[in-house]
Amino acid sequence: MADNPVYLATARIWDDEFRERVRRHQQRRGPQWTNIEEEKELSRHDLSGRTVLVDCLTLWSTNFFFDLEGDTDKALEALRAEFDRFTAQDATFILVTNEIGMGGTSDNEVQRKFTDLQGWMNQYAASRADEVVLMVSGIPVKIK
């Protein structure tokens, strides 16, 4: 582990229960962590030379999806552009995401649209990653 890793959290605080969940999560990390809360503009933080854990691309994509009123084309374009700006920094990035498309097809149109968006974003991130690992029941499965 890096001496001074960065935990970059992308979640929005939706309600009091979630706020408490975030607080507990922050307490579990040791004092060596630098905590940054950033819903969308990851690139505005200079993280050069650091090891950065981004948690997570799914919540990050959610923020763009809803801010752009479910327009998957606009959201994907904005996500890719910001992803490229952010990851252009000379840093080590560990990206956490969810593979939400592995289940059944939802009967909810909004969920189907978001599942597609998240799948496209995961593909985009994976295509640029040096390494991709799928966690299945806590077991790492190397993909790339």
C-alpha cells in the first residue's frame, strides 16, 4: 500500500442514513488516507504521484445520468471526457465499479438505460486500464 493513499468518493449524500454510512466508512480507513469527496469533476483535484482509489465509477456515472436527465448519449460523452482528463494525471488509479448488467433485464426503462450506460463506461475504463480484475464472492478473477 502507498504511504499516503487517496480515497476519492463519488457518492452523493441522498439522505441521513447514507450520510451515516459514509461517516462509518470513513472511520474504518486509517489516518494515512486522504479523503476527497467529489461527485463529478474528478479532474479538478491534482493527484500527481499519488495512489488513488476511486469508489466508485457506478455512483459517479449515476450523478451524470441524473444530472443529464437520463440522456445516455450526453452522459457517456461527459463521463468519457472527464475520465480522460482525470486519468491523464501521472498517478496510480484503482477504480471500483459494479457490473450491474450481469443480472436479468429490468422491467424499468430508467434502470435499463442506466445499466447500458454503466456497461459502456465500464468497457471504456477497462479498455484503458493496464489490469482488470473481477471480484466474485471475494475471489479475484483476472480479466486483463
